[in-house]
Amino acid sequence: MTEKYTLDMLTQDSVSVKKQTHIDYMGQQYQIGEPWRRAYTNSEKGRQQIVDELPQAQVNAIMAVWGDTPTIIESIE
């Protein structure tokens, strides 16, 4: 089984991530199950979530666009 990640709508403020699981059968790849999707914001919490939930390659790609500081300030309620 392999997992494929797609970064959709990557902006300085947010990203949408889709993960799909595939199997190889007789030289062909087939998707199994439904895609997993999650949106993240460029906030302190969102940055920590991508580090905790995504592979390093995807984290690096997102952080390359987001830079060193969050652009979204979360309200405390």
C-alpha cells in the first residue's frame, strides 16, 4: 500500500491536504477507500498540526510557502 498526498490551494494563509491510499495489483495502482481531507491555517495551532499529522516532505513544502511566522492569529474564546 502507498499513500499519496496532494496539497491543494496552498496559499500564504492556508492549505488543503488530500491523502489517498493505493494498492499495486498486477502492475496497476488502485485507490482503496475514500480520500482523507483536511484544511490547515497558517496559525500556531495549524503549524503544529501539520508537523504532527503529515510526512516531512509535505511539511517542508508547506513551510516553504508559509515562511517563518504565522499569518493567522487565533482568537481565544
